[in-house]
Amino acid sequence: MKRSVSALGKPRRSTYIVLAIFVLGSLFPFYWSFLVASRDSGMLTERVPPFLPGGNFFANAARVFDTVPFWKALANSLIVSGTVTLTTVLFSSLAGFAFAKLRFRGRNGLFVFIVITLAVPTQLGIIPLFMAMSEFGWAGGLQSVIVPNLVTAFGVFWMRQYTLDAVPYELIEAARVDGCSMIRIFWNVCLPAVRPAAAILAMFTFMTSWNDFLWPLVVLDAGNPTVQLALEKLQSGYYVDYSLVLAGTTLATIPILIVFLLLGRQIVAGIMQGAVKG
């Protein structure tokens, strides 16, 4: 019995080999993008392409900023993604705490309705949403991208499910005995307990908002692009310079990597905590 437990607790060498293959396979597209971005498009026609980066990355990056308003696109995407991430985490945490720990009439029915909205395709709401943004006078501005995404049904569902187990009722009752208001209970008791789930939600929300293409394409003006719209302009000509396009793609990936590094510890802590509970 002891032998079998130790065998299960110690990964085999084959496990590390399989994991290494998956890691290399996941990193290869990023490396290939940087490889093409550091050279010219002629390398794609070579019979044996080089596997070492060239010295043209900074020149190609400068061409990106000269070809499209990439600085403005980066600023717009940072504003949109940062605002949407903060509001989604805050409102989803508040709603998740209410659905998980508070008792009020219609709670289960309202939560089921929120979950059902996840099955509605986003494309179905584009026309009425665009009409609403035009009626408000927001079409073409960043508020038309930010306001419809202030909170998501998935975020509410995610935070509610995590709050159910992460925040015991005993802590809430103890805080009430001490005279804490409901907002203070949420801020001082619930929010620290759900921090790992909030970090994971923030990461996925930022990534989704940063990579959003369809809705900004519909509602934003051509002179007020996000990063994805700027990248689309790089390949809209008759001849596509892939070294230019992938240089812009590499630059657009950097903010996502920075956010992942900032939230990585909380994300790993949340995954490990869920693994231990399971």
C-alpha cells in the first residue's frame, strides 16, 4: 500500500516529457511570430526557413507605428480592457456574494435567468445594441464598447460558485455580531476570501476584452481603433507584409503577458486551492 501511494505521489519521467512537449507546442506559435517579425516576409518563401531571430524586429515595429495609429490603439485597448476588467470583477463579486450568501425573494429564478443568457449568441444583440448606442450618442466612442461589458453573466456565475464554499456563513454571522454593515462584510470578509477567483476572472476578462474584434469593428470610428482593429488594417492591403503584421501582433501580446505575470501568483493559488478541495 505504501509503495502504491508513493508511486502515485511521485510523477514519472514520462509525465515530465509529455508536459514539456505540450509547453513547447504552446510556445512555438509565439516564437514563430517573433521569428517572422524579426525578419522580412521573404523568409516565408525559403525552402528551409531559419529558426533563429533576425535583427529587423525594431525596424518592423517602427513601421507598425508609422503605418497605423498604433499608440492610440494601444491606449484605447488599455482604457477599455482595464475599465471592463475592474467593473466586471467588482460587480460580479458583489452579485456573486448576494446570490451565494444573501436570502431574498426571487433569488434562484433571477440567477437561473442570468445563467440562461449565456446561451444567447452575442451576434443576436449587435443590431439593437448599436441602435441603443446611436440613440445615446455614444456610437464611435469608447463608452460604446465599455458600457455594454461592465459586467458579464459568466462573471456572476463564476464568483457565485466560488463564494459558496470560500465564505462560510459563520464568518458572516460573526461580522454581523460585531456590527459590520453588509458592504463592510463584503469588503473585509468576502473579497479577501475570493481573491484567487477574482484574479482568474480578471485575467480572462482582460484577455477577452483585449482580443474583442467584432463589436469594436461595428461601433467604433475608423480613426478611433482598438489594437485588434489596428492589426486588421495592417493586413487590409492587396499585398500583406506578414513581418509587419506579426510585429504588431507581438507588440499587442505584451500587455496580456504583463497582466498574466501580475496575476499569476493569485491564479496559481486559486488552481491549487481548487485542486486540494477536489
